Amino acid sequence: MKYIIEQELSPHALEILGHLPDIKDATAREMLHQLMVYLLNSSNMEDTDGFLESAEALPKPVRGELMTFAEKLEARGEARGKAEGRIEGKIEGKAVSLEKLITLKFGECPEATRQRLKKATDSELDHWLEQILTANSVETLFQ
């Protein structure tokens, strides 16, 4: 752990991983996970190819644990991305529906209104979707 006092541990992280004892030991496994979390949180990890290439030189048990950890993080990121995509799609769908309702009720939807709908939050769109039933004009819809 000679690098632990350095400002930037990341360049030495893989070397440190290579010196860990048998990872079947609970303490070593915890050290491995903590080091991986530190590495991911402290570095920009832009050179993922270089990181993976360096990881290939690690002892097989450590490399396997590292890859398992990375796969779990990747799966978590994918799930988060899908959830965010569903939310964005739902909001976009509400905006499209509201634009269509505005057009049906008041005629051509003004460009400024389209832009406002695109920038609106989910709760704003919900409110306006309710208000469209009683609004007398596009202007009163947004009051």
C-alpha cells in the first residue's frame, strides 16, 4: 500500500489489485471491492480499453472478481438508463398528446407553445392535460 498517501491512487490501482492475497478471504474481497469503488469514483475511466488490457495481467481470481463487479455496474447502469428512457418517453408522449389536443381545440399550435411543451416537466404536463378540458384559449391553458 505504498501508493495510498499519493494524491492520485488511480494509476496504481491495478498494481495494488495484483498484490492482494487470495480473494477467498473476506477481508481481501472487501479490500478488492473498496479499491474498485475508489477507482471508479476517483478516475474518469476514459481509457477503458487500457484498463481492461491492464486487468488481463491480474491474477485470475482477482481478474474474475473485477470483471464480475464491472458487469454488475454495467447492468445497473443499463437498468438506470432504461428507466430514465421510459420516463423521458412518457413525458414526450404527454407533450405530443397535449399539442394534439391544443390543435384540435384551438387550431394551429403556435411554435412558442410547442417549445414550452418540449421544456415542460411531467407535473406541468399533467396539470395542462387537466386544464385543456376547461381552457378557453392557449393563453388561459397555461395560467
